[in-house]
Amino acid sequence: MYLAVYGGFSLQGLGLIVAFVLYARDRWPWIFVSGGRRTAVPFQHVVGRGSLLVTMVVGGAKLYWALGGTAGLDPAVVAAKTTAGGVALAFSGAVAIGAALAYLHLLRGHAPWAVALSWLGSGSLFGWGLYKMIVIVTAGPLRANVPMVATDLVDLFSLLTGLVMGLAGAFLLIEKSGGGVQAAKDPLEGPQREGDRETADSGHR
């Protein structure tokens, strides 16, 4: 049962990652082309370097715990660790650090791998951090009844860093598009009567 449930979650997660990358490549094809210009906004560089600093700590802590480290963990938490949990923790830590490195690369130009990794990594940081913060604040049944200060701080900074990277990345997308990103108002361009059955954003920047 354990393998069936968490194996299903893992496959679902991989499927969502692939689906998002394919959608983003279709929605903003120009951002997935290698090259492009260096960003001229100093604040973006501040965000990039700051994000790398924080994710090195957050991701490093997760990798340390995933590889068997116990500093900062309650003995009950250590005793409850599983192989699946360790793999998930290691993946989360690696993606966090990779996202910050990818974001720094995007500041110097486009690269398909950097776009995908920065978006997915910042989303992972924000989504998982938000979930853990909800569990902590509501003190629900999923919250362990042991001191977890270190892991709580890691989850908090994961949430904040993911939020900042996501917002900064959105502004970076607008900047690199020349400020002309056009949202799709009608998925098949009915009002334009072009008859090409293409999405409303097709060909726009």
C-alpha cells in the first residue's frame, strides 16, 4: 500500500513537471531559445545572489539530513526517517540549489534548462514551504509533537525564497519579452476570426 500510494504521488509529480515544461515552451517559445541579452536591472542580480545564498543553506540542510545527518533533529524524527523520505528530501534540496544557479544563469541570457529548472525549483520551494507552514500554524494531526525548530526554519525560508524567486522570475520574463507578454483571452482566437485555430498568444511577445 505504501509503495502504491507514494509511487503514485511520485509519478503524478513527474507528470506535472513534464506537462508544465511542455506548456511553458508552447506558451513562451522564445524564452526557451539559447542566447538573449543580459538583464540590465540591478535588483535582479541582488535577488539572484541572495537566493543562491539562502538556497545553499536550505538545500544544504536538506541534503545533510537526507544523507543521514541528525544535527537539529529530534530523536523521534530521526527514528521515523524512511528511505523514501530521504530520497524526497535529497531531491528537494538539490532542486532548490539548482533553481538558484539556473536563475543566475538566466540573468546572463536564455537557456532552456535554466528556464525549466528555475521555474520548477522556485515552485517547489514555495509550494512545499507553504504546505509545511500551514501544517505548523494550524497544528493539525500531520504536525509531529516534538521540537522541530531547525526544520521549521528551513521550511519558512523555503517558502519566502520560492516566493521571491517566483515574483522576480515573472518580472524577468516580462523584461526579456520587451514588456509585451500578451495573455490569452480566448483559447482559439474566436474574437479575432483568424480561423487558424491557434491559441491567442501564438506569435505574440
